[in-house]
Amino acid sequence: MELYKSIIAYDGTEFRGFQRQAQGIRTVQAVVEDALRNVGWQERSIMAAGRTDAGVHARGQVIAFELAWQHEAIRLTQALNANLPSDVAVRLTNVAPPGFHPRFSAKRRCYRYTLITSPVRDPLGERYAWRIWPEPKLDAMEAAAATLVGRWDFVAFGRAPIPDGHTVRQVFRAHWRQEREVLVFEIEADAFLYHMVRRLVAAMLDVGAGRLSAHDLQVLLEDPELRWEGQIAAAQGLCLEAVSYDE
């Protein structure tokens, strides 16, 4: 019996999120566990780096599981992909180090949010991006993103993933950039609160539209009694890009 670590990617459009739910509800965890059972897995539940929401995508979700597998890890990747639906894929599998846990061993997580700025809909692009109009001011949003870097209490923008958990997070980098016809926001932190990235994106869009200032975001970060009450950004623009470890 070995402990394995797999990096998986998925299109979240047709899933009700990552975490397994009631029978009959399609989740990423459920289809991955079904694939594992087809190769001899007998445990109760896989471990994961995080639980993405319904409609959220991933390129770098990390899972771990114990399995008695008699072949090379690359063949386990191939066997799992042969049993997975077309909207989920295992990118890489390795034997994990002793004591590894994809969530508790993680040091950094990186998310990417993509915006299409257009007055007309984009039937192809909007599966993986949120379309907005009018176009926000990129320099204003970049100034707002700069205020997020550091160690802050982000309670104004989300809640802890566990009851009574702390809401302080360390953000290592946060920035906006133009990529051809889309605007892209990337943020890397030690961990994230529930809905934190989508709320931050929506708040920065308010800055880009002139409804808030970068200073207003700073005030929200500095006062844990305040809450941001705006609309949350759409799920389909968000993607879990990578989870980093000390390995």
C-alpha cells in the first residue's frame, strides 16, 4: 500500500463543485473516486488541497489517496484517465512523501480569474471567463490589487472553510494584466477563505468602475468589523492554477 499524490485538472461547468455530496449529484470528488474504485481503490475518501465551488475550474488541484498498485505511477495516471469522464484528467501522479496531506502540507495556492470585456456575448470564451461591460480601468484595479499583498484579516471578503476558523491570510502576490482580449487577475496566498477570490475580484471591479477606491479596500482590510457587501464574481472565471509544497 502506497500513498499517492495526483495533480488533476477539470472543467467545472457541469459539476456541483469539488466536494462529494448526496448520491446522484455530480461532483469532481465523486467521479475521481469512481475511477479509483475501478483500479482497486478501497478507501472511504480521497484527500484534496481544497474544495472548489460549483462552476469553478482547476488546472492544479492536488489529491492524495492510498492504493495497492503494482505498476509505475505513470501507468496509474493512464489507468485513471481511462476511467474518468472527458471533463476531468489526471495530469501527473507520484508516490507521496510520508505524512503528506494535500491541504495541510500546502504552502501556497495560486488562483487565476479571467474577464472578457465586451458589450456582446462570447459563446466560446464565456465558459471560462466572466464577461463584463463597460470595461473597467486596469490601472485602478492594479492599484487595488497591490493593497492585498501582505498578511491581513480577510474576513470582509469571506469566511473560514471550517467553523470558527481564523480568517487571517498571507498574500504573496496579486496583480492584474491584459492578455490579448481578456483581463487576468492572479493571486497567490498561503490559503484562501470561502468565496474570497471571487469577492475580491468583484470589489476590484468596483474600483475599476469608479464606485470604490483602492483606499476603500485598504480600510476593509484594516478593520475586521467591516464587511464588503457587493455582488460576488461569477464562478466560471475562476481557476485553481497550482498548489505548492516544500518537496
